[in-house]
Amino acid sequence: MLKTYKILSLLLSYPNKDLQNFLSVVDAELKIEKLLASEKIGEIEKFTGHFSKMDLTDWQAEYVQLFDNSRSASLHLFEHIKGDSKDRGQAMVDMLEFYKENGMQLSANELPDYIPAFLEFLSTLKKEKAAELLAEPVHIIQRIYLALKEKDNPYQDVLSAIVSLSARQPSKKATQFVIQNEKPLDLDAEYEEEPVEFGGNNSCVNCKK
């Protein structure tokens, strides 16, 4: 297992007490595997230092406000390219099948385009393969990084670290296309959608730059 991908997946997941306790060993674990450059590990150290001192309830509230109430910072890849449209289902099905073919089974309440789930999947692969697959949606992840950087939020350092692991760096043109075509988040429409409709026409592993 590639521990770095797994750790980054945990850092982007909804915070709980176990995660907060784990923050104290994150830096050491990342240094052992050496997948991230020392500069990026230093940025993660700032992240872990910040949230290890924060009250867990406050951290959870910040997480929800940051990721659940903003399209630009959503951790669901297909939201950035499909919004609330009803043509997202097939992409979700394709992505689930891709996971299954490669030995990963998601729980019933997990959506396959959720970045922590995607990173957990990548953690089960060889380093080169993980980096190649990460390169497919890296321009979307870069878009989220830019949104968090604009807010000067500590989570920007986690997204920056993820981008740095990609086999190819994000295209400015593709990232700008995502930004320009993003639709505002409509929470009422989100709640009206059936779970099976959360998808798109192309699996994220085949996203075009």
C-alpha cells in the first residue's frame, strides 16, 4: 500500500477523534515513504499543527461549511464538470466498475468520485500507476486547490500535495475551463436528486484535459 495516498485520503475525510489523534504521527509517516517532496511535507505539517489544536466540533463545522456548501471546493470530482445535471449516473457506474475490476469495493453510502475514496483506491496500486491515474482528474483537483488558496484555508496544503503526486501537472487551460463552466451550487436541487443520478458520461479516469 502507498501510505502517502492513504494518509492524504484520511486528511480530506470528515474529521473525527481518531483522525485528530492520528495527526501527531502524520509527518513521520510521510517522511518514511518519501513520496512527497520535503517542501510538501512541511506544508502538511502546518495543516496537522493547525487542526490538532482546534476543537473537534469546530473542525467538523469548518469542514462542512468549506466542502459541502461550495461548488468550487466540492470534493466530488463530477460536480465540477457536471454540476446538478442528470447525466452523471453513467460516469458513477463506470467508476464503480473500474474500482471493482481492480479489487476495491465501496460501501453503500460512498460515492466513487469522492476524492478521499479515489485516493484510497490509488493507495492500493503501484506508484507509477497511481500517478498516471491521478493525472486524469488533476486539473479538477487543481481547481479545488485554487479555491482553497483563495480562501487561505489550511486544506489548500493537502490539495497541493495531491497535485504534486500526479504524473503530469495540471493544464492551465483545462483548469480554467472547469472554473469558467462551473455552475453555482443549488442545494435544493441536490437534495431532490436520487443517489443513482450522481454521475456523468465519462469516468474520471478518462477525463480529458
